[in-house]
Amino acid sequence: MHSLKSTAVSRHAQILALNVRASQQQNRGAICFLLVHTTKTVTVVYQNGLPVISVSLPSRRERCQFTLKPLSDCVGVFLQQLQAEDRGIDRVAIYSMDGARVASSTGIDILLLDDFKLVINDTEHLVRPPRREMLPHEEAERLNDVKFLVQQLYTTLRIEEHQLSKERELIGRLEDLNSQLRPLEKVREELSKKAERRTTWVLWGGMAYMATQFGILARLTWWEYSWDIMEPVTYFITYGTAMAMYAYFVLTRQEYVYPDARDRQYLLFFHKGVKRTRFDIEKYNKLKDDIAEVELDLKRLRDPLQLQLPVQQLTASKN
């Protein structure tokens, strides 16, 4: 009986050991499967010389390929493409193997030199790009020259489109400013005409005063009295006129020159009309300054040097 019990206990122990081993093998298989699945969620291959990154999108549970240009694309472009493809991605970032975050301005060619981690929402993916042979120094310099030429070509192709869009924007702003200025310009023209008319009256009034003074002095000198009597009178009249001109200088800090005096009188009449009609002259001046600035920007934008025309076209435009 004792031997039968020991045999049964040993068989039971063997069965338990087999079950434990089977469960351990299953767990190992599951763990291996999970690791393979995690590493295969993001893969990098090269097709026609361009890196193709395959990523399993979290929302639709499907793989999506992103073809990147190593010379012109950067990490930020790749992350934007990911979020644009799957709206369920709230947070996406790339980290190096030591945990440092990779900047969005880092080039794709620099990123694919080493392994990195792609974090989508709360899931971390280990990415192992295929190793590529390092270029020699001369080839690296040649590659940098190619990068510069590609960037220059891209700028040349895009500058015309940028200038056209900028020109359309400036023309639209100029039309808007002119539409705001038009009613103010009508009021200003009316005030200017009135001020011009009153200034002309003042000028002709001064001429009439001088002619009347000349006639009175001539009458008194040759008909009523003699030159001996009128000479001191004319002297004091001349001196009084000089005092009046000096008083004008003291008050205005300007020499009494006829064009300047006429412009000053015109401005006095004009600003009186502005106060009377409550014309917004500050807004008018600001609109005029903005229009002048926009027109200057348009002139600079249409300059042949800004358009990067060839030398022949520059010579023809000058002629």
C-alpha cells in the first residue's frame, strides 16, 4: 500500500511538472509573439533610394506606408503626416535610444543613421533602420552640394508663386485702402477748394489794399499837398510795413516770403474747415501713409532684381 501511494504521488508530481513546462512554453511563445509583433509594427525599408516607413495606425488597425525624402524632409514633416493620416493620434514624438527627444527640424537622413523610438499616444515602438554604408568624405561633400542645389532649385521654383501670391495680397490691400480713402478724399477736396478760394481772396485783398494806398499817397503828394509834406508820411508807412513783417517772423518763426505766407494762410483756412465739418484728418493721413507703403512694397516686388530675371531681360527692361 505504501508503494502504491508513493507511485501515485510521483505520477501526480510528473503531471504537474509537465503542465508547468507546457504553460511556461506557451507563455514564452506568447512573449516571443508579442515582441515580434511590437518590433514589426514599425519597419523601415528603402525603395528606389527613398526610405519607406511602415506604421500600424492605432485607430484603424492597419499599416500605412510613408515615403520620405531624406534630403528635404525632416522629423516634423513625418510626424505631421502621421497625425494627418490618423486623427486618433493625440501625441506622437520620436526619441533617441538614450531617451532624448529628437527635434522636429532634424533631417530624415540623420534620423535613420541610428535606432530610435517612435511614441504614438501611449505606445512605444522600437525602430531599427537598415544599416547603410557610410559615405567617404568626397561623396559626403558631393551629397552636400546636391542638397544645396536641390534647395536652390526649390527656392527658384517657389519664388515666382510666392511673389504672385504676395502681389495679389498687396493689390487686394491697396484696393481696400482706396475704398476707405475715397469718401474722405471727396470731403478733403471740397475743403481744399474752399480754402484755396479764400486764400485767393486774401491775396487779391492785399493787392487791392496796396493799390488803394498807392492811389491815396499819390493824390496827397501831387494834388492835395507837396512831396515835402508827404515824404515823412511815406517813411513811417514803409517803416510800419517793415515792423509788420518782423512781427510776422516773431509770431511764426518764418521769414515773410510770399509763397510760404500764402501756404500758411491756405492751411489756416483748411484746418478751420476741418474743425467745422469734423473731418477725421488723422484717419485720412494714416490711410495715405498705408497706401504709400503698399505701393512701395509693390514697386519693390515688381523690381527685376526681385524677380531674378536673366541678364538679357534686365538689360531689355532698362532700355
